[in-house]
Amino acid sequence: MKETIFKQFLMAAMLVASSSTTQAGLIGYSVSGDGNLYSIDFDSGSTTLIGDLGFDGDFEALAFDPISSLLYTASDGDSLYTVDTVTGGASLVGSLGVEGYANGGMAFDGNGQGYLVTTSGLFSFDKSSGAASLIGDPSPGIDFSGGAFVGSLLYATPDNGDSDQLITLDLATGNQTNIGSLGVYLDDQTGLSYDAASDVLYMLNETDDSIYSLNRMTGAATLVTTFSGSFESLAILPSSPAAVSSPGSLPLMGLGGLLAFGFLRRRDGGVR
């Protein structure tokens, strides 16, 4: 009888504790066509103007460095910048040194090494100087605009309707491997970013002003939210939490543990 009562109490305590865990709204960042940094609420699709980058150009490559948490972007003027997520202001790092560079995707691996997925191929770049080095052209004639790392795998998405495939790129050669169809019409820029806390790869599609979650096994895209505005990139802060526990859940869990310990002591006749 006592064991039954104890189990019922423990289950109730666990339910109360779990109900105190709330899903935090995921926030992404993007740059508009007129050179302003915005935040995008994944729950509501609402966008908030943060500020003007302060430079002319088309900024489509955007990503956070997981080591420093600095936000980086690249312009079609062949330059690398850091971006202040509080003011929106950009600071010039240096020239990429890529002749005929056209915007694409940007991604950082777990060690903070930066990569550009562009119309000219796959590049690595020095985040302190901006200098980029060609690794290889994954598919001549096909443009890629989104890039994001999941572990050691670099994922990319196409640009301007060249294809509807989710792909991975070989970091040594730039060669591509097709995963599968996104199942979403693409006719403009795409942005790609990974949220490690929820283990979800997200894609921004400028064509229909929407954000999708992507199945990394099949490539299939699932609509998450729609927004208003012309955005061409997507970056999620690496430390963004998917869920947080309210302070009240910890005392409840601790109380449950103490009561469990007391019950077991009584059942066994105390500590010998």
C-alpha cells in the first residue's frame, strides 16, 4: 500500500515539474534587401528591425561563429564583416579576394572555421582577415545559397530554382551529395541554419517568405512559420535554448527525491 502511494506521489511530482518546463521562442537573424538586420520570431513569424548595417551591398551570407558568438556576413562587394546584434551596425573585416564573388551561404564548423557556399564554388575563409581560399566547385552551373553545419557535415541548399535538393558538401573537394527533394518551390535566395538545442536544421525561403524545418535524412521541408519582408539569409545563435526549466521545477524535483529517500528508510526500518 505504501509503495503504491509513494509511486503515485512521485508521478505527480514529476508531472508538476515537467509542466514547469516551457518552450522558449526561437529567434533567428536575417538581413533585408535594403541592408538592415532583423530578428525573426519562429513562433509568430514577427520580425523586428534591429538596425542598418551601414554599408552598401547585397548581404546574403550570414552565420554565427560558435567560438566567439560573433555574427558574420559577406557582401557582393567581396568583403567580410562582423555584425553587432544589438545595433545592427557592421564592421569591415577585410576583402575575401574572390574574383566575381556572388553571394551564397556562410557556415562555421565546430572549431570556428568559416566556409562560403557560393556561385563560384566552396571556399574556406580566414575570419580575422577575410581572405578566402577555393576548395572546389561542387556543381558548375548550379548556384548554392544556404550553408549550415550539423556536426562535421556541411549542408547546403540551392539558389534561384537551380534544384530543389538538400545536399551535403565534401570539405576536402567541394563535391556534393544529394540527399533528397525539399518539396518546396525555390526561385530566390535560401538561408540555412542549425539549432543544436532542438537538433533541427532550418531553411529560410525568400520565394514564399517562409521558414521550414528540414528532414536531414530525406531532404523534405516542413513549414514552420511565414513572415513579412524580403529576407535572404538565416542565422541562429548557437547557444539559443530550445527549452528552459522554470526555477520552481528544481525545488519540486528535490522535494520528490527527499521524500523518496525518507520513504525507503522507513520501509527498510532506517539506516543500520
